[in-house]
Amino acid sequence: MEDNQLKLVETAIVLVILVVTLLLVKYTFRKLGSRYQFQQDRIQFTIKLFNISLYLSAFVSTLFIWGVDQNELVLFLSSFLAILGIALFAQWSMLSNVTASIMLFISHPAKVGDTIIILDKDFPLSGKIKDIGAFFISIRTEHDELVTIPNSIIFQKMTKIVTQKMQ
């Protein structure tokens, strides 16, 4: 078998493994979610995180198959991570919002669908949580306005959960 044909077969195997693993992850998390009655938004978020890591793994595997030097790849990744670290350090609020979104996902009692009040003296806000993203929370007010606030605000301000969405 010619070298390029072998690389194509190996790439196809990586892609088949990727598709099977993606389907398995999706099925497993949905099954666990229904069994333990996790919130659907959390299940979807977790599936997305696993999918991203699986796609990255498949991409790196394909790079190795097609002959990218490991030292060059490590150099590229370390340079990229250093630049990313500097950018996030320069934008400390962005990093705090990403960290806050992880903490909201793991341990905060307010979830998507809950009605909350942010107890702020200058600008009180109340409404239903529509989405919790990596940087912002989207809240639909009683006047049908969509307001986005940084995730870190939830940790800096007291919040009151008025009604909780049933799981």
C-alpha cells in the first residue's frame, strides 16, 4: 500500500472512531441525565465540552498521521497558550467571567429558566434566566427586554431566586 493511501486509511479510521465516540458520548450523557434528572441545559453544555475535546483530539491525531513534527506542534501549542494567557491576563474581567460561568454551572442554585432578582442598590434587575454562556447571562425582564450581564456580577451581587424551574 502506498504511503498516502495508508495515511488516508488511518485518517478514515480516526474519523470513524470520532463519529462513534461522539454518538456514544451523546447517548451516555442523555441516559445519565434522564436517570439522575439533570437539567437539560447542563447536559447539552457537557456534551458540547466533550465534543470540542474529541474534535481537538481527532485533529491532533490527524496531524500526526500526516507527518506534522511533534516538536513543531508542541512549540505551536505552547506559543498559542502563552499568547492566550497574556490576552486573558490583560483582560482579567474576561477570565473572571469564564471562571464565573464554570462556577455557575457547577454550584450556583440559579439555573436556566429560574426567575431571579439581582439585589443592586443602583440598578436592581429581575427576570427569567434565558441562557448562561461563557461570558454573559441573558435575562428576560418582565417588560420583555433581553438584558445581558457579565457572569461575575452574579458572584459580586446578592441574588434572590424567586421561582425555580422544575427539572
